[in-house]
Amino acid sequence: MKAAVLNKGKNLVEIQDVQEAKPSDSEVKVEIAACGVCGSDVHLIAHGTLKCKHYPGVPGHEASGKVVEIGESVSKFKKGDRVVISAGTSCGTCEFCLAGRENLCKSLGVFGFDRNGSFAQFNTVEERYLYHLPDSIPFDQGAILADAVSTPYHAIRFQGKIQESDTVAIIGCGGLGIHGVAIARAFTKSKLIAIDIDENALENASKYGADETISIKKVKNPGKELKEISKGVDLLVDFSGYTSNIEESVRAMNPGGRMVMVGIGRNPLTFKIPFLIIEKMLTVTGSYGSDRRAIPELIQLIESGKLDLSQSITSHHGLDELNECIDHLDRRIGNPIRFIIEPNKNI
Ligand SMILES: [Zn+2]
Ligand SMILES: [Zn+2]
């Protein structure tokens, strides 16, 4: 099969012939229909600031496709089924995995980093990494459920425990944060505010239902601005990973409010605990990836009409255009949300 292969020390992938894996007893071979290009792929491929565990590696962790072959003990999937492959990998046997909270597993990994991913014609994975994708959801939208949509869903729904009456602020409206805006909009009837440094990202946020936007570039004091515009925030979710954004926002929080930290910035997060966290009795929590609950719930949300991902797909490309997509995402050319690679097209 053809796959996009990343060799050690290289900042471009090469399209190479790679051996296809035959499924073992518990595995399923999936013909990849769509695989989203994520910001972390830019860090992995273009900048080398994230690494593959083994080189050469095949990146790609947001995939959907069709089952083409199953192992003998596979029970929930059959040939021809439409599926989403989870972004995360885990041990499958620890207490967290058994409870369906794989993102707490000690052996947590990511496809495309810790083992070969899906910028390839096929991927062969354990049955437990798969979710059924109904015919009503196209493969491209199904693919991005694996990370771009499920990660903010986990943060907002499970960690942030969003309520209908919550005034919500989303900081950082890139690939994950923009879906944070869309998900928050599906749950809150109150005010939704989006904050970013990039005007195009804020434009996207308005399209996804933000009532107000704050440009960090234009405003001297974003925390003060957020307080004035929101009249108090109940739930704040940070996708930016910048210490100053989080520290600044504390003063805009309502007493008893919740803050969820998702973004991992370029610099380590080191901040003093502001007294306001104590005084206002804020809950500050982290969120990393998602677990077994997210994708099935998201599918229901899409089918109910409360979440529309059609605007999230920027354009479709063959494997040979992956390097170009990485470059355009890196430089934000064309204000992209998700480029989709279709590995079985133009082969
Ligand atoms: Zn990702
Ligand atoms: Zn585990």
C-alpha cells in the first residue's frame, strides 16, 4: 500500500510503498477514506517538536474508513462497516481502560506518534479502537470526530460539565478551539464569547455561534474586556496554552466557576495560583484527549441537528499533497480548519 512516511530528522513526508498488515484475531483492517490534518502533525512533521516513537513512522490520527477484513474474534464489526478510528491508543486492560476512560491509561499513546497512523491506504487496528459511523455522516466529518471534535467535547461536556445557563468563554479558536465554540453553542443558551489573537479565527468563531469575540491583539487587557463583555463567566475553556491568558481570565470568572485547561503551548505552563481562585472557589481542571463516551455522543448530537461540522472541512487532498497541507496549516494560508487527506484517491 501507499503511505506517507516520515523518516527521522526529516521535515517532509515521502510517499512510499509499505507492507499492509494482516489483522490478528482481535484486529480489523480499515481502508482509510479520510484522515484530518491536525496542528500536532505540523509539530511532528514540519517542526520536529513532537516525535514518533519509532522511525520511519506513518503519521495521521484522525481517520475514518471502511472495514475490509476482520480477525477471527472480532464481534462488533463486519466487512463493509463504516468506522471512525480513535486518535488515542491505550493498554485496554487497566482499570481506566476497562471503565471506558482510556485517556487516563498509563500507556496512553496516539496513532501516528506511538504507532503507525492513517495517512496510508489501510490501517489495521484492534477492534476496541473503532466506532460505528452512520451513513448520515460523511467520512470527512467522521474522521475529525477522532480528535478535533472529541477533544473539546471531552473538555466541555465531561470536565467542564457545561450547563444550559452557563456563560462560556473559549480561548484559542484553532482546530480544537473552534469546535469548542461549536460544542459550547450546542449546550448553552447563555452568552458565548470567543477569544483569539487571529482575526480569521475570530471570524470562524462567529460563524460557529460565538455571540461576542475578543481580539487579544487589539485589546490591552483581555481579562478586563472579558469581564465587561461577559458580566461574569461560568465556564472558561483554554485551548491556547498561554499562561497569561489563563491568569488574566481568572478575574472574569463568576464565583464557583469552572476553568478547563486543554491547550499545550510552546512554553511550559508555570503560574502562581492567583488568590482569586481561592476566594471565588473556582474549579480548575485539565482535559486531555477523550474517552469512549465522546464519539457516540457526538454522533447523536450531529444526527439531532445540534452540531453541524460541514463548515469544518476546508478541502480534500491526495496523499501526495500532505506536505503542502502541513505547510498551509502551519502558515494558516486560506484560514484552514481541517484539510482532509483521502489516501485512496489518485493512487
Ligand atoms: Zn490532533
Ligand atoms: Zn489502560
